[in-house]
Amino acid sequence: MARIPGQFFLRNLVERRSLIVQLVKRDFQQRFVGSAVGWVWGLIHPLVLLASWTFVFHVCLNIKLAPGGVTENYSLFLFSGMLPWLLFSDTVQRSANSLLEHANLITKTVFPAEVVPVSVFLSSVINHVLALAMAVAAIALWERHLTPLLLLVPVYVFLLGLFAIGLGWIVASLQVYLRDTSQMLSVVLTFWFWLTPIFIEEDQIPAQLHFLINGNPLAWIVRAYRLALLSYRLPPGEDLVMIAVVSAAMFVIGGLFFRHMKRGFADVL
């Protein structure tokens, strides 16, 4: 009986969990090697972005949130929206060059190259959890409440991981053959970033451009994050279904694409 593609990839990843743990540990340590404060930079970076973006959009451009939304605190609104984007973009961008960085292993040993983008995501999740803890603490301090919907956040992280890993597999394998891939990816992610409602509410986007939100998986995840962190409202059921379907589809498509392309990795690297 033929195995379902998604089941095949997940089973392979589970079987290689010890290798993935080693790669995650190595990646996390190398990111801060020689640094005086180490992993604290993983907290400083999002805080600096939050402060600068709040200054530009809230103070200088005077962007306000409408009453009756998930919150009227712009900094918390912005922070909860930027967290999933930072996890996604960090995973995909670093995955692009991840195979080149592990070329010595791929060319000289029988090495399961597909675990490299997975380890990149899991390493990024560590910083994400730290930043998420800061966001929850800030919400408890300023909003004076914590919603039980926080329990849904790990589900969103998992689905975002499937989507980011699937896309990471595609760009990583393309980068092996076409070294311009990482440059093109930077351009695509820049456009994608500004087409995701991180700085403004969706209602502030002109109605004729709402198709950009309706077809943007990151917009669905940003919306779900904000509802889970800042409100007591469950996200629309169709949103969760769409996130799950698109994420699973990207994971399977990316895995199949990577599996096809990896046959020539050793020759090209």
C-alpha cells in the first residue's frame, strides 16, 4: 500500500528526531557564538523592531485602532501581529542557505538533508517562545487579563511551521541550483510583509484590495494570533480550516519537491 506523502515525511522526521535535536542545538548556539549576552539578542531584536515601528506608525503617522477591536493598545496590537511574521520570515530566509552551509555533510556522508530546514524552524521557535512570553507578560500587565485562547497558540505555531518548512524546502533546494534564489526571496518577502496587515487593521484596507488579505495565509495566522492573545473571541472556523489545509498542502508539496531535487545535491554542492 502506498504511503500518504505527508505521513511519509512526518514519519521520517520523527525517526530522525535525535539528529534534529543536535542540529537545533548547534544552530541556536552558533547564532550567538562569541556574543556577550547570547540568546538575549533574540529578545532585543523584536523589542527594537516594536519600538521603532510603534514610533513611526503610531507616533509619527498617528495610526489609531478603532474602538471595539481586539485592543486599543497599538503596541500590543503590533507585537501580537509581528510575532508570527518574524517566525515565518526567519525560518524561510535562513532555510534558503541552510543546505549550502551543510554542504560538507551532504556531499561526504549519507545525510538526510530534509532535516536541515526543520532544524532551522525549531531553532527559530526558541526565540519565538521567548518573545511570546514577553508578549503574554505585557498583555497581563497592561490589559489586565489573559484569555484561555492562549492554548490555541501552539496549534498556530505548528501549522505555521508546516507552511514555513514546506516553503523552506522549496527555496533551499532551489538555492542549490540557482544561487539567486535567496535574493529573489528577499524581494518576495518584502512585498509579502507589506501585504500582511501587521501595522493596520484589516478594515483600514480599501475594500477593492481585500482579495490580498483573503488570499494571504500569513494574514489568516496574524488574525488568529491577535484573537488568541488579545481577545476572548474564537477565530472564524473557516480561517482555521484554511490555515490547516494550506499549511498541510505546502508541507507535502515542499517535501515532494525537495525529495525530487535532492537527487542532484551531491553533484552540484
